[in-house]
Amino acid sequence: MASCSLLNPPDLVVYNAQHEELITEIVPLFEEKTGLDVELRNGKDLEMANQIVAEGEESPADVFLTENSPAMSIVDNAGLFAPVSEEALAPIPEQYVPSSKNWTGILARSTVAMYNTDALTAEDMPESILDFADPEWKGRVGFSPTGADFQAIVSAVLATEGEEATAEWLAGLKENGVVLQNNLVVLQSVNAGDVDAGIAYHYYWYRDQAEAGENSSSSALHFFGDQDPGAFLSVSGAGVLASSEHAENAQQFVEFLTSTDGQQAMADSYALEYPLNPEASLGDEVKPFDELEPPVIDIATLNGPQVTELMTEAGLL
């Protein structure tokens, strides 16, 4: 990632709401392969999506990357994406490409429940993530409602169960759950026994295990199955802005991200997120992608604004 100025403008501007550490690791590989200079501007999912919408056709962004897909839909619904090239779409299974084909999934994170192994066994875990709203879990399950991660999970509940059931679930979590600062705190709180269980994505636990296990030594993961909303796969997205002044470079970057080389590089990184190109894979230490049982959802339908409205009404935002 070269240092750019008005006298030396970049070949590509990427608004990045994926993990900065991951994309900072991947961009130099693209630059080396193509000789192009990339400028990264980092931020959060919904914040950057709304910034692009506010900037409109004057946005300096050529590519938008997100951690969770509802932010992609905000930009897509505003008509600000160009169609993604067929070369970029070809390696990605159809269920991880929105019906509009104006952006594509690049990585996925599985929703999980972490549980304290001194307090619970695998048999104690509920069959559905919806059960965590029940009174029997009062004070025992932690979650972080303010982050885009949890809000994407709520979007899956909304897509699979409907508005009324989602509102009821959120009210139950408000009454019975324990609100925590972020997903790392969820992991730490479960491990310490402050709560019996917690809702997050798979990679928090696996990353800690890959390091020293300091925050995961007394916990294990429970993967929901049978297309339960608790088995939701949150998809990270990549899209090219219709207003891009470097459209060819932008398409080339997205093509690299979905290529086998790009996908395997992301799989080999610290991130431990699932690549979506079937030719790439994580190591054996992570539950295999083909053993997951996520609900079937058109990722273009995940509604971020409606989720924040429901969460606000429930007193969680």
C-alpha cells in the first residue's frame, strides 16, 4: 500500500469495513501481482455504507468491503454499485452472491454459542438460538448488541422468523441476557464463568485457541444446526462503485479476492474466517465448512435499518 498524494494519486481507493489487519495483509499481495497502488480507508460497516450513500456519485471510493452483508445492501439499494464481473462471481457459490449480482460474498463467519465447560456440557446447550431469550437463561447468556456482528445475526432471525418473532426474541434477550461490550468480552466472560454461555462468531474462539488459549481454555463451541437462525453464516462482501474512476482496477481487485490465490491467502491469515471459493480451505483445526447447516437466505434481503429499528425498540441500542 503505497503512500499517495495529490501528485501521486492511487490506482485504487478501497473503503474497508472488513478487519483492517486482514485486508492490510492481503492488499500487498494484490499490489505485487498487478503493480497497482491501493489506498485503504478503514471504518465500520454501517458507518462506511452510510458515508458512501451520502457521498453518492462524488464518492472517491472505487471498492467497498464489509465485514457483514447488510451494509452492502444499503449501498446496493441506493443504486451505487456496478455489476460485479463474471470472472469475480464465477468462483463463489450462488448462495453467497446476492440476487442483484452487484456485489459478491468473499468470506463467511459462522454464528456459534460459546459455553463454559465447568458450568455446562454440550447436552445442556439449546437446539435453537431463539431459546436464549427464555427465562431459564436469565443472567446466564452474554451478547454484544451494539456491534455489526450481532446485528447481522438479528438480520438472520428477521429473515427466517419474521418481524413479530424477532421483536419477541429481542425483548427476551433484553430481559434475560447480559449485555457485554464486544465479542472479545463475551469470550472472556464465558471463559471466566461470569456467564454460562455467549453468542458470537466462530473465529473469536478459534483465534484464541491458535494463540495461547488464555481466553478460551475453559470454554467450548456449540454450533447450531438444522438451518436454525443460530447457524447463520454472516457473509463479508465486496463491490465496485458505479462512480469509480478506476473501474477496471476495481474489478481486478474483486476478482483477486474471489480467486483461489486470494481466497487461500485470506484462509491462511490470522483471521480464520471461512473462504467461499471451494478451492480454498481453512486448516483442520476449524470445523469444516461443509459440515455447517446454515439457513438458506438471499443475502440481498438482510435488512440492516429494520434491524436497528427493532433493536432500538427493544432497548438494546
